[in-house]
Amino acid sequence: MIKLILSDMDGTLLDDEAKLPAEFDVMMAKLKERRVMFAPASGRQYYSLVDSFPDYADSFLFISDNGTMVKQHGQEIFSNTIERQTALDILNSMNDIAGVYNVFCGKKKAYLLKRKKPEKYIGELTKYFRAVELVDSFEAVDDDPIKTSFFTAGGDAAEKIYPLMEKHSQSMQVVLASAYWVDVTNKGANKGTAVRKIQERLGLSQEECAAFGDYMNDKEMLESVYYSYAMANAYPAIKDVARFEAKSNAEHGVMVQIQEFIEQGLC
């Protein structure tokens, strides 16, 4: 029986307009009746996830920042911080790259450089980061880094950012999180590591967990559960990782599959 369902947000649970499916609340009520826990698992900041689910702030398990921060009932369950100087070196290496916005992702807030004038893309940036502060330098930030993120508005992160981050891949985990984002975390820090920590804490097996994803930052999460689903719209390499395929995010594939779980008596 499935006891935990994990879902990525953008390109997975959310439709192409970044909205929750209309049937979301009804489906969550069905899961609650069956004592199945739901966990958003995203590259988004914790505060962004809570803002997305105001009615579920005290009931969902939140896996944020690509698995480097896990909270429930507002309390930290697990985090994975980067050595401060390492984070600063990676961030500052991109300070002079035009069109790339680097983000110091801390436990308390996300920090962006004032001089890069991120206001132009603040709408896109605040989709992922709600608690944001503009700073003169990353050295001035008084926070623990859990992730460094890099954004390009052109949707060409694979070409513009990823090659510049590859040099860190021996010591850090570098992942293409979407067409717009590249994330760098500690080696082994990812959604899958967070899921395994949760499984251990709750005494759950892989067969008791389902997960949905669409991009490379979902790879380890999908590998950590038996019921692993790539969305129909997923990045091709993710379809090779998942055991199953769900309908696209535009077709509310996560909701469709959860209903099938219920009808099949799997939860």
C-alpha cells in the first residue's frame, strides 16, 4: 500500500500556467481519509512551497531547495548546508556573466546581488523564492547556504550556465533543474537523499512510496521509490529513469494517477 506520495511542482503538479489542478483539494481529502501523506518536492524555497499550499502548511511534508531542506509543521527535519567559502566561491564566479542571476539560497532567505538588477525578472524569481533580500555582496549574508542557484531568462541554461558549472561537478552536485535553472548543492544532496531520510524516519519501504517528476533534479527521487512516474512532458532522460509514465502536467497527470491508485486499492 502506498503511504507517501511525492510530487515535483513546475512541469509536474502545476499546469502550464503554474496553477494547481482544480480537483486538487478533493484529491487531498481522499488521501487524508486513507492516511496517505502528500509531500511537495521542489527546487523552490520552503516559503514558496508554503505560500503555494496555505491550507496545508501544517499537514504536508515539504521537501524544498532540491532536498536540502525538509520541514513539517514549520519545523526543520533535515537540512544539508554547503561550506560557506565553497558557496561564496561558486556564486562569485558568476558575478560578471551577463544575463545570469546567481542566488545564495539560505535557510532563512534567498539573496541576490543588487548590482545585477534582478528586478527585471523578479516575477519569475519570486515564483521560486518568497523570502528574498537584495544585497551588495554575498559575503555580507548572515545565513547558512543550502544551495546555490543560477537563472537565465532565455531558457538556455543547458548551454549558457551548465558548462560553466561543470568544473564543480567533481566536488559538488551540479544539476540542470529546468531550461532556466542550474542548481549546485553538496555532493549527494538531492531530493532522493531527502526521500531516503524520510523513509528511514517513518519506517517506509520503497514499495510504499510514489513519486512524480519531469526534470533531472527529480532523478534521484524517482530512483528512491517503486512507483516512479515521469510526466508525459518530461525531459527525455527522466523517462529512462522512471518505471512508469503519467499524463502530462497540462492533463493533470498527477491527479489522474492518484485517482487510479485509489481505484486500484493501492492507497
